[in-house]
Amino acid sequence: MDVADKVIEIITREQHFEPGKVTIDSTFAEVGIDSLDGVNIMFALEEEFKIEIPDAVAQNMRSVRQVVDGLTRVIEGKDISDLVAMAEGQTPVAGN
Amino acid sequence: MRRVVITGMGAIASTGKNVASFMGNLVAGRSGIRRITLWDPSALSVQIAAEVPDYVPTDLFPLKRLDLIDRFAQFALIAAREAMESSQIKLAEEELPRFGVVTGTGMGGAQTFDGAFFNLYAKNATRLHPFTIPKMMHNAATSQLCMEYGALGPSLTVATACSSSGHAIGEAFHLIKFGLADAMLAGGTDAPITFGMLRAWESVRVLASGDGNPSRACRPFSADREGMVIGEGAGIFVLEELTHAQRRGAKIYAEIAGYGASSDANHITQPSVAGPARAVRLALAEARVNPEEVDYINAHGTGTRLNDVTETQVVKEVFKDHARRLVISSTKSMHGHTMGATGAIELVATVMAMEQGVIPPTANYTQPDPECDLDYVPNQAREKNVRVAISNSFAFGGLNAVLLVRRFE
């Protein structure tokens, strides 16, 4: 199973979605995944892939494709400095 | 002066998952205390508790919702649903800023933090689930109720151990009485039956073990009492300003007429007589009720050696000769000590006693104690016309809450 299939499986499981609701082209907004859901999904992916997703990467996740791309780069140990730069100015997940 | 009435009630406890079954079992003297089934209690010296039986949360909540609500907040939502339905209250959008929520809890999301710390310390987890904090925080139940019913008004959580929901209802009563809100959801909830929590309580040496007979374990005011039993559940009320309730033709269960809050400032676990007595007097004074008018006291009545003697002294000190004419019962003998929910659950029993004209008994009473020599309605429910009743909550830490309810006439 490739990374994309696994990501879709985990999102479907964590969100209690019907199979098929989420595809590689889904944005989080259109399937109703909010920022706290996003944090939960990142946690599940970290557990599944036995990796640590840096906050900067996690905060940029707004679509399934972004998750798959970001995750692939983390797994393969590639440079993520552009994601870190993008994270500047992003709205944090939780307030207070 | 604004008056405050109860127009809706909901309860979930070991003795029933709605007000009718809860009260039916209390009146029948049926205990909800049994061997713990939530996890294996074999390692504990005390292996009993008052669990909500046959509880299947997935039957009651969508899975996605359930991920974010600990058992204690689930109970609050269940009791609130019943309270809102029984009140038939429908608030217009412009009324929502004057509709708030106050809940009490002693232990908050105990299952969530017990589970999380087990993973952390015993299973060497290097990180914890991101929902741990939103589930375990003490205000989670209040926040969940606010979101469920769109309450935009003053909302908070009270944590005063065993008095939490007594204080919560009292504070909500005052928010309405003093003009800061027109309707409130108020009560308390707790789900403290975890291995860690029971282990900690065990060491305090105030728990009854039951000696192989769980339903008889809790024997308040009886000379052979051996302690309290931890329970779980929730009680939630709809409180409403009187004219607001009357305008919509609401059924009025009772008026909340007085609330007394006091601190012992004495000892972190030992109760005093003076502190609780002051709370009772304050509740009477606010309601402008003479001691002789009180028909029924739903006692704090934990079943510990110390509480029951002290509480008896409190009643004698405040009520003098009338202490022997009014009746007292401890329904904890059946639903256990539900911690932060207990004041609310017992107020449900108190209001229903008024409504039905039947006093639920103190179950498991076998031997008179010379130091507890009042009428505790032993073992058998008793028909009695109740016009005025009080419900006592006295907490570890010496924080006392007394609520006075009056039949609305």
C-alpha cells in the first residue's frame, strides 16, 4: 500500500467517514476536517509511519495531497525548509 | 425580587438512567452498588462501586462526537438532554446570551487522564493523544453543554469536590436571581471509577469494601457503617426565572429558594459542625424559611464514621427540637457517592420526593448509633407531604453547599 492509500485510510478511520468520501483530491475544508481534527490525523499518521511530523509541516496541511506530499518528504528525509517558511503566519491550531 | 424555579430535570446514575427509573429504584430501596465491571478490580482491597450499568456510549452519541468527550461529559450531556426535554424550553436567538451553564465536577475527565498517564508511565509512550486535554479538562462538560444548546451566557465549572454540584446549582440560582441570566442549565457530573482513582481513595481508608455483599456496603447513619462507596453519574436541571417559566406555561417542579455556602477553614479532610451549620442557616435565611418549616433533609450522609455523626450534630444545632420531627435520608446508600455529581443527583431525589410525596429511604440501616439518633427513614420509603426540603453537600476541604427547595404554590 502506498503512502496516499494509507493516508486516505487513516483519515477515513479517524473521521469515521464512509469509505470513498475522502480522495487524494479532497481539501480538508470540503470534507469538514477542522484544525483539531487535523492535529488528530497528524498524530495517527505519526503513529502509523513511526515518524515525527514537524509542527511546520503539520500546520501546512490543508488537503489530502499536501499531507501525502509532506509525509513522503518527511519519510524520505528530504528538505522541508519551504514548508517551514510557509508555516510562518499560519493560524495556530488552538488558541488561549 | 426575582424568583427561580426548576422546570426540567435529568439524571443518570447506577440506580437509573433517567429521572423516573432513578427515583423508582430509590423508593424501592434498590442499590446500584456492585463489583466493578469497567476493569478488573482484583488487585484492590475495595472492589465495588456504583457504576452506570449497561452503558453503551456508541448507542447515544455519533462516533466522531464521542472521540472528544470523556465519560464524565457524556453523562452531563445525557442528563441535560432529559432536562431540556422535560422542560420543553425553547429559547429564541436573542435570549441565548442570557442562557448559561454551570456544572460541577470533582474529578473531570478521570478516565482520560488515567488512560493517558498509563500509556505515558507504564507503556513508555513518548507522546499522548491530542484529544487528551480537551477531554480531561474540568470545564469540558460545561463547554459541551453550551455547544449542544447554544448557551451564550455566563458559564463556568465549579470544582469543590463532593460539594461541586451543590455549589454549581447555587451559583446558577444566584445568576438568575440577581439578574445576570434568565435560564441556566446547572448540575454536576463525575465518572471517577478508574483504577488510579480507586487506589488513591483506598489509601484514605474511608471506603466500604462490602464484604462480598456490595449492595449492602453503604450504610449511612447505621452503627455498623464502614464507609462510603464511589459512584458515577450526572444530574442536570433547567433553572428559570419564574415569570419566564410562567409566560411559556412551563411545568414547575419546585422553587429554589435558598442557597448557603460556607467554608470550614479547619481541616483538609475532617468536617466541622460550625461550617455546615452556617451553610444551612444561610440557606434558610435566604429563603426566609423558619427551621420548623423544613420537612425533609436529603443528607450528605456518606456512610463514613465521621460524616454521619457530624451531620447529625449539624442538624441538631440548627433545628433544635425540630431535628426530631423532620425526616432525613441518605440516598447515597443506593447510588453511592457520585462526587461532583452528588449534590445534583440528590437534589433530583429531593425534588421528586416533594413531587411524589414519598421520601426515599436510607437503605441498609441495621443498628441505631447513639451518636446518630434522628429519623433517617430506615430501609422503607415513607409517604410524607413535603413543602420545604434541603439538600446538604459537605466536601473534603471543608467547602459546604446547602440548597433549599420549596414546593411552588
